[in-house]
Amino acid sequence: DAAAALAGPAGLPGLTKRPKLSSTPPLSALGRLAEAAVAEKRAISPSIKEPSVIPIEVVPTVLLDEIEAAEAEGNDDRIEGVLCGAVKQLKMNRAKPDTTLYLSLMYLAKIKPNIFATEGVIEALCSLLRRDASINFKAKGNSLVSVLACNLLMAAYEEDENWPEIFVKVYIEDSLGERIWVDSPHCKTFVDNIQTAFNTKMPPKTMLLHGEVGRSGGDLSAGSSPHPSMTEEEDSQSELLIAEEKMSPEQAGQLMPRYEDLAESVEEYVLDMLRDQLNRRQPMDNVSRNLLRLLTATCGYKEVRQMAVQRLEMWLQNPKLTKPAQDLLMSVCMNCNTHSSEDMEVISNLIKIRLKPKVLLNHYMLCVRELLNAHRDNLGTTIKFVIFNELSNARNPNNMQILYTVLQHSSEQAPKYLAMVFQDLLTTKDDYLRASRALLREIIKQTKHEINFQAFCLGLMQERKEALYAEMEFKERFVIHITDLLAVSMMLGITAQVKEAGIAWDKGEKKNLEVLRSFQNQIAAIQRDAVWWLHTVVPSISKLAPKDYVHCLHKVLFTEQPETYYKWDNWPPESDRNFFLRLCSEVPILEDTLMRILVIGLSRDLPLGPADAMELADHLVKRAAAVQADDVEVLRVERIQLIDAVLNLCTYHHPENIQLPPGYQPPNLAISTLYWKAWPLLLVVAAFNPENIGLAAWEEYPSLKMLMEMVMTNNYSYPQCTLTDEETRTEMINRELQISQREKQEILAFEGHLAAASTKQTITESSSLLLSQLTSLDPQGPPRRPPPHVLEQVKSLNQSLRLGHLLCRSRHPDFLLNIIQRQASSQSMPWLADLVQSSEGSLDVLPVQCLCEFLLHDAADESTSGEEEEEGESKDQRAKKRQRQQKQRQLLGRLQDLLLGPKADEQTTCEVLDYFLRRLSSSQVASRVLAMKGLSLVLSEGGMRDGEEKDHPMEEDSGDSELLQGYQWLLRDLPRLPLFDSVRATTALALQQAIHMETDPQTISAYLVYLSQHAPVEEQGQHNDLALDVARLIVERSTIMSHLFSKLSYSAESDAVLVALLSIFSRYIKRMRQSKEGEEVYSWSESQDQVFLRWTSGETATMHILVVHAMVILLTLGPPQAGDGDFYTLLDIWFPEKKPLPTAFLVDTSEEALLLPDWLKLRMIRSEVPRLVDAALQDLEPQQLLLFVQSFGIPVSSMSKLLQYLDQAVSHDPQTLEQNIMDKS
């Protein structure tokens, strides 16, 4: 426990008993004598001075008192003498030093470290660190004294930056000798500080491979000394005490360079010693393990690295030295950090080392990784030496394994350096292409495809500025060969897994898809880089012949003849050839690739002409589009500029040497063949990028929009079928004729000017060459009529690439919805039926509106094709019909699911209902009828679906719904929708608009009943709109009103409608009379027809005059039978008994307003309600009385009252009456 307690705080290694070294055979007697002689010789060698101070020996118990006394006297010589005497005593009793003595020295070192820092004491202590030749060999020597000496020296020199050279000398002596203290963990700090002299980066302990049992304990970071073996016996307890004393954490941390001033002389000394050791005439395998350990510690010197690397292969293969040699190899690699010519030579030698045993090889690969970490330029040098070695006659069989390690270690950078070596090979005078292809294939095969192909290819394409490249003889050949290597590299990316996935994909199986996709994206990226290279780098290397340039471009894009890919060495083999070429060509195309091809085509300096560029772009776009799948983006384009770039390729440029007349502006013309190639190409791009290219096309390029509509509707007529209005169609045809005529004249005039400046020929329509070749270039102008072959091409493109499907599937922007909404009210859309029909069960991708339209379309079909045709139908027609019905059921199911299913959400519910509701106010009867049919289909099923019992709980409004049987969808089913609240407002709004268009009294009745029950009136604005809309119906649509409320017969239906209307207005007037005076009920813009009302009871309200008139008209109809509460409420408000009527003022001018005009008074007089008749007859002028008396349809009781008033007028004011009766004529 004590041991453990002591070991703890200082972080000392545990006290495991160290076994003796089995790997070192015990020295024979002769061997020992020889070594003793060497040690003796070394002891008296002049390089290490013997102590020069006369020692003063004192009894250990008084040592401290003696030192203090001498210090008090200021007698420094005495202190030095006493300390040297103490050292002498230690030396005498190395095996069993006096405890008091060494504890006293330790105490002194702790409290007065500087007394040890004198030359005499240092020499004395260093003598303790040297091998004592006189010591008995049998007694292995207790390391305690050496450890004490190290720690005393450390204490003395801890703060000193410049240490004496003698420390290095004793270090080297012990390193080569017994390693008594050099390897002691208790001397670690001292040893580490000495080692700063060699500037060596030491391998971490984990990398050291000494066969001894590793000592557990402190983690030794890179920079610690190697502890390859410890030959001394188990440390004694007292040693622990020393370590405990001296190795406290803060002192353990004192590591700093100590030999900066003596660097040169130390280096010279070390190198001399090592040369001396290595150059001795001795058999190679007689080199001591300790020498290798010393070399390991001094690899910071480049000369040491050079010395070591030349002998390493031999040492590694010597079983006695294997482990220290492995450490040395690691140290050489870790310290190879200058990239000087010496280090490059070291790397060259390292690469040549040949090792067979797996253990050694694995270690060697670890060392290669460290070599790469040591300096960033080592990577390129290593790769270069390996490749050159591989191509030499003395091939190292480990080359490929080294490359594999390098590629794994630096996956981004290594391929680039590898590529640079291939570039170097291809610059040579000899043609290295065949060898390069073979080498590359071998590398890929041996390194298990562990290479980043994109980085490698980019490396092949990087521009090199070195003189070698500037003065290269065969520049054109270099470019063509690099192109060939790029193609080979792309094909080499086909691993076994990619091949397997490709074969499976061909069979229609989806196996290992991510492998295939990743390969396809890799090829697309390499092709993008290759086109960049041909665009920007190649022109600066050499001006290639046009045919070679175009060959290179086609080759990297895999659009060249197949034999150009394998003619050099018949690879890929015949069995895989076509499959490999296809795998590399059926890939996505990246935006940058496409844009650059267009830019190269537009550039005058590059040999690819506009027509070839257009042809190539067209081929690549269609090739990529054909690879489309849900899990890969084959044709992603972000930049709208692509449209202009494609159109610019079509532009016709007249010969520059021709002078046109001054002031003449030539028309914008395009080469027809290219112009009509550009639009289908852009159509494909738009279909794959609806949100940007598609949107720009739809909004700004009418010709492209026309083609988009054609593929969506699958109708290729001109004008397109989405133009429903006959006038628009005729106008479009006429405009096309005008444009063609103008175009012809412009081209003839232009060609005339060109001819005048060159051939002097007169140009007519028959002699013109340009008429058949050119077209006006106005891409944002009206859409032109495409030639028949272009329409055919668009049609086949749509069939093979499903362009229409892709455009229909886009929801943002929603092109399909746009077409449906434009056409909706005007015409049926047979193409839409085909679209739904062809959407193979994937109804989810179509917009809800499309499904609704299809439902309407089907409903319309059913109503036109009656049952009577059944017998004449063929089997085929019946099957088709059944199929349609099944589709319709499926569709209806989908729509009902969207409204009533568990996944119903606000947006879709609103979209479905909004689609039908909007049509309820269409001006065409057929459209309104269809919309109602659609709504009843979609909603009614829901009522049945939840079981019949739902009919009973709805007692309160079942009265009305029973009356209007055909409108159950509105009065019963719609309010039951799970998300009814989210559509309440839109439904009410739609019905408020519909009551002004609808001509069927029953339908209007249903709408009014619904509005009275469900219209949202929480907000003042909504309530005002509802009241005004209903009022307009009552006041302005008198025919409908007289139909609804015929006096000839009573019907429960009209009674229900009257109740509904009265409830709407009674609620409204109550609310309006509650609103405070001055509260803004209407905005000023609406106030022209507003009146401010004041009742005698003091209440006020502001409302539209039509609303007032409507309420009065309703009152003239008399009370309903079903419930007259609201009727009497309104009657009491407007015509209170025995009280004057409310007064009205115009809101905008504040003048008094006429509340009851004559036409309204006449209706009141005609009514059966006495209170209304009396109100109408009050304060009538004589001429009004005369007018009313002459009117028809007045009830007897009202006529009696009228005549009574007339009697009073005669007696009151006969004069006026007489004037009004006289016949004016």
C-alpha cells in the first residue's frame, strides 16, 4: 500500500517486477573482460574530465550542519569540497549507499539546488553516471546512485537554459553501455532535457516495439525518450522515495531546449561518436542493440537519418536486432521533416527497402504514414519515387502496398500527386501512353479501387507552370494522351459492385442502387472538370487542330467512336466493352458541363462551332434525361441564363467583311435548323427544372410555353388546344401569317444588301438562299408555328421522357392548375382525362384541382351519353367504359379521402371545395349544374359512409333539409365535414356570389337557407357583405323573388326561405343598433349609399339603403307560417306602433334621406300587413294619392283607406288636387 501511495501522486509506474531479458544472452567471461577493458579505456578517455576538487569527507549525519556552517562563513570552496566528499562516499558504496547521506543530499537539492551547480560538483556527479569499471560484474549494480545523481543535476540545472556538454557525453556513454539511468523512468525529465540537444521527434510509446513487457504507467508523448529495455533489477523501495521527491508534476514539466548555444559542437560530437561506432571493423550483426537505440534517439540529425537508412534493411532482417531496428525505422520516418536533398535521398532509400514478413511489412506501412505526416512535400516525393521504382528494372514488390497506404492516408492529396507523376511520364520524348494505361490499371487493381477518381482526374488536368512543361516538345500529343487517361480513369471506376448494380438495373431490379448512383455522379463530376479543362487550360497549353480538339471533347463525354477507347491495349476486354462504355455514358449531366459546352460553341477562339455545340448539348441533355429516376437528379440547372446561351447559339451572323448600307439595321435572325433544335432542348431542361427554367419559360418565352402546354395536354396542334376561345385562335393564326410575311420581306431585303456588297446579284423569292435557312429571332415574341417534323420530335420526346408528366407533377409553379383554371369554365378537357387515366394509380402527384376537373369531365360525359346507347356498344367500348368507371370510383375515393379521411388537412379541403364552389357563380348554366353535381358526389358519400344513424341527431335543421331534397349535400353533408370551420368563410362567400348568377329558384332557396344557418358573421365586415348581397337579391332580382314568394299558392319551401331571410336580417339589425355611435362600420369609400338612422327611442344605426329596402320588402310578404318571431321583431323596429318611423340621414352629406321611396310605399300599400299600409299612407301628397289610386293589385282594405285619405285631401286642399287631376294635354 505504501508503495502504491507513493507511486500515486508522482504518476510513477507501478511496481511490477521486471523479468530479466531473455533476448540478450548472458555475457561470457571473455565477453565481460572485453567490455570491462572498453569501459576502462572510456573512463580514462580525455573527453570526460575526472573530478578536480579535493573532496572533504564528513559523517553523513553532520552533512547538513557542515553545509550550513560553510554557508554561514561564505566558504563556497568548503561547500563544494563537502559535496564532492559526499559523492565520493556514494561512489564507494554504490551497492548499498548510506540512507542518511542520500536523503540529506536530496533535502539539500530541494532547498538549495544552486549549491550543486559548480563545476567540481557537476564533474563529481557525472562520474557517478559513468560505468564504474572497478565494480564487480556479478553485482549488477544498484541504479539508485545513478538515479540520485540525475535528479540532483536536474535540480541544479532546472532553471538553466544552457546545459554543459558533459551531460550529452555521459548520456551517450550510458546509451551505448549499460543504459542504467538513460532508461530509468525516474530519470526521465533529466534524460528528456538532454535529448533536446538532438531535436528528435520520438515515436510515442505505443509505436515502440521492444519485446520487453511494457511498463504500464504515464503516457509518454512524442518527444519522450525510448525505454526499450531496462536491465537493472527490480527497483528498491528507496528509489521510489527519490522519484517521489524529485518527480513532482510541476518539475516533471520542465522540458525545454537546453543546447541551443552548443548545438553545433554537440552535433559534431554525436556524429563523430556514431561514425566511430558504425565504421568499426566488426561483423554487421555484431552491432549492439544499444547503438540502434542511440540512433533512434538522434534521428533529429539528417546525417544520422542518412547513416541509418542505408543499413536499415539489413538490421531489420537480423532477428537479434529486429525490434530496435523497427523503432529506428519509425524514428527515421518521423524525423524526415526538412524535405532537403538529404531527406529526399532518405526517402529514396526507404522506398527501396524490401521486406517479406507480414509483421515487418505492417510496421513499415505505419512508418510510411508517419513519413507522410512529417512534411507535406514528402507525399509527392514518395509517390514519385514509388512510381519510378515500379517502372524501373529493380522493382520493389511492395510498391503497390505503399501506394495503397499513401492513398488511404491522403485520400484528397495523394491522387493529385499520383496524377502529376503520370503527367511527367507523358511529357517525355518517348510515348509512354500504353505503359501509363497499364500502370494505372495495375495501381487501381492492386489498391482495390481505393482512389478518389475525381481528385485523380482533376490532378491530370491541373496546369503545370514548370519549365519542363513550357518547353515540352509534344504538346498536342500530351493533351490527347491526358484525354485518353481521363477516359480510362472513368472506366476504371467501374468496380465489381457497380457492374453488378448496372446489370441488375438493366434487368429492372433495384439492387445496390446507391453504388450505381454514386458512380454516375462521379462520372458526371469528372466530365464537368474535363470540359472546364478543355475550355480554360488546354488552349493555354497548345493550339490543337480543330479535329483533335473536337475529338478530345467527344472522348471525355463518351460520345466518340467506341474503338477510340480501347485501341491502345484492347482494354476494356471485348466481353465488357459495350457495357462499360454505356455505363459511362448513361449518366447525369451537370449544369456547368452544359453551360461550358454552349460557351465553347459561342467562343470564336475555340474550334467547336455553334452547330456542333448545339448538336452535342442536345445529345447530352436527351441522354441524361433518359437516365431519369426518382433517386437521382439527372439534369439540374439553376441558372436561367442557360436559355439565352442556347438561343445565342442559333443566331445568324453575316460575314464580317461585308459593308451594309449606312443606317441600315439588319434584322435579328436565327438559323432555322438550330432555332428549332433549341426549343425542344430547352423544353427537356424546363421539364426537369420546373421551379426556375420552367417558370421563366412559362412567363417569358411564349414559344416554349406553347411546347410545354403541348406535352402536358398531349395535343400537338397549332394553335395549341389550351386556347379555347375561337377568336383568340383565329387571331393567332392571322398573326402568324403576318409575321411570316414580314419575316420574308426582311430576309429578302437583308439578303439583297448582302448581295449588293458582294455578288451584285438581284435577290428574288425564287433566287434567295437565306429564305429557307433563316427565321426571325424573337424568343420572347408571339409563339411561331413549329415545322411538322419538330412537332413529331416533341411528341416522341414526350413519349420517351415523360416530359408532360414531369411538368404536370410540378406543384410550385403549378402549370397544370394554370391551364385548368384558364380553361375551366369554357370547355371540357379531354386531355385531362387522358392525363388522369395515364397516371398509373399515382393520383397523389396530380393537383386536387385536376382530379376535380376529371370528375366534372366524367360527370358531363355521363349526362350527355345516356343509357340508350348501351345496346349499340361494342365489347371494346364497354371494357373502356368499365375501366373509366373504375378510375372514377378510385378518383372519387381519393377526393373523399382528402375531405373526410383521417389525413384530411386544411389546404386540400379548401382546394377541393374551392374548385367546385368557384364554378357555382359561372355565367354558364351547364358549368353551374356540373359543379353542384361534383359537390354532391364528393360530399354525399360521406353521409352514407358513417352509417345512416347520422340523420337522426340533426333534428334542429332537418326541417329545411327535408324540404330541399336535392340539396342534402349543402344543407346536411357539407357542415359535417371534419374541417368545416376552415371552409366556412369561403363557402359563404361563394354562395353570396352565386345568388346573383343562379337562375333556378330552388337552388337559390337552398343557398339562402344555408347562408342563414352557416354564414360566418363574427366580423362586422362579413356581416355587412352578407346583408348587402342578400339585399341586392331581394331588391334587384324581382323576377326570382316573385317566383320564390308567389301569392297564388303556399309552399313550405318558400316559407322556409322567408324564415331564413328574416333571421338573416333580424340578426343584422340587432347588431347594427347595438354598435355605438361614431363607431366606423363602413369605410368612407363605401359611404355613398349609407344612411344614418335614428329611432325615437334614442337608438341609432348606420347601414346600406338597399338593406333597409330589402327588410321592408320582406315585411310586405307577411309573416311566415313556420315561425313569425323574427318577422314581428323587424316590424316593431321599422314600424313601431303609435310611434313615428325612424329618421334617416345620408352619411356623406348629412342631409335627411327619403327612407321610403314611392315604389316601396306602393309595395307596402299592396301588402296584407295593416301597419305597413298605415305607415305608407301617412303624409302623402295629393299627387302621390292620385298615383296610388290608379295602381293595380291593391287589396280592398288598403283601397278603402286610400280613398278615405283622398276624401280628406279634397276637403283640405281642393286647389292642388284640381291642378293634378287636370289633363295637361
